[in-house]
Amino acid sequence: MRARPRLAVSLGDPRGIGPEIVAAALRDARVSECAELVIVGPRGTPVEVHRAVGDWTRGGTPAAAGRCAGLAVEEAVAMARRGEVAGIITAPLDKHALLAGGYDFPGHTELLAARTGSHVAMMLAAVRPAPGTTNPLRVVLATTHIALRDVPRALSREAIRTAAEVTRTGLREWFGIESPRIAMCALNPHAGDHGRFGREDDELLAPAAREFGLLGPFPADTVFVRAMKGAFDAVIAPYHDVGMTAIKVASFGSAVNVTLGLPFPRTSPDHGTALDIAGQGLADPSSMIEAVLLCAAIADRCAASLR
């Protein structure tokens, strides 16, 4: 019988559905078979924590919740860097609460990059093909949590290079795809239509795609469908919502957020804190369960590569 990888799970914002979907995942036979989970979070939630980071009192302030969530992520990262766990799974946190709690980061991705000194990329990965398609969709963001008006300035050659390199390495080492086919999604409608709707696709994205071994750029209204039909192993999206909309329409509830480029695997569910339904027994743990299963599979693959 194979040794199960030991993984840390941060509970996220204690006001949200994080604790209850973690509790549900702990009861799932597939989870218990694939990994040993170490729960990291504050005392006072419905989940028994193995590594406590402070205390939580029901009705606490957003700032207190954000601080608890941030501390849990930092402790999980520290455990992974010390070799105590083979990877981490993070339950959702609230970005406003995180900031109020003293963490000036737009989200998990940026916090993880800062705490590990890594060049990272945010991937949303379907774990199975959508009905009527052949390939699971994988979407990587060249820019993440920024205003739409700031995207053209942030979408630089360097941003595309980092996304391309981190994605290629991640697909090879974490997903076992030896020769990844990676497409670049265009920024403008119809990939700019030869400059009629913007010059960025011709003057920035196309040269960068050639230089860094990407295919495209292809228009957003076709590239994701082509990937799901087997043309590409992943698509690099130029900004947050064009990529996230595609993956969530295709696989919401079963997709997994993966931070590529870290020295250890990190996954999370494809949804937020759902503060409006927390504690009502309505939260669907499917994506959290898939996040654990994928993190365990990546950890197993990494361990096998070292043997």
C-alpha cells in the first residue's frame, strides 16, 4: 500500500464556508484514502484544528477573520517549506477582510508568491472534460487581480514570458504532459482584426507567443472551445475575467485553482467564501474535495520523480 502524502489545509475565512467544506472533505472516503490532512486554522470553528493559529469567536470582525485566514496560510506555507507537508490546500478567504487583517495582498496567489519568493501563475484546471468535449480545460492568467483599465499596461512581454515558462514547467512536472501545447488568448475582439480593434495582439501578443513557444494569439470566443476539443493543453488568458468566465462556465464546482511555480503544490476550490450561505448546510464541498485529490496526485507525482 502506497504512503499517503501529508497535506496542510488552511481553513480560510472562518465566517465563510471554508470550515464546513473542509469538514465535509474530511468525511469523504476518497480524501481519506489519498492523503493525510493537517488542518491549520483558529480554534473556535466547527473543525478540529491540528495546528492552531489563534482563536476565533463567532461574530468576530472582518479584520479578525482576515488575520486568522492570513495566519493559517502563512503557517501552512511554513510547514511545506520545512518539509512537514508535501503540499497545501487553501479554503477561500475574503480579500477585504484579508487586507483589514493586515495582509496587503489581492489574494492567495500574491501572498504565496511573496512568502516563497517565487514567480507564479494562477491556473484554474478542470479535473475532467465537460460533457461533449474531450479534454479538461486549463486556464492560466497572465495578469491576475487588477482593474480592467490596468490590463494593457500590466500585460507585458515579461508577464507573458513568466506565464509561458511557469505553465510549461507545471504541465510537465505536475500534470505529466511531456510536450505541452499552450495557446495564447487574444486581448481584443477577433484578436484585434489586424489593428481595427487594437494593436496589442499584433504588436505584443503575437511576437511574444512566437518567442516563448505559444500558439496564437487566438480570439477568446474560440480558443477555449478549441482547447476543450483537444487542440491545446492549456490556454493563457490575458486578464482575469476572460479566463475565469471560461473555466467556470465549463466546470464550475469541479474545477481547481492551482498555483504554478511554487516549490510545493498548492490547490484550492474554484469559488469564494459564500458568506451569505455559511453555516446553513448549503455549501457544496465538491470543489474542495477535488482540490484535495489533485494536490495529493501532484504530491505523489513529485515524490515519484525523486525516487
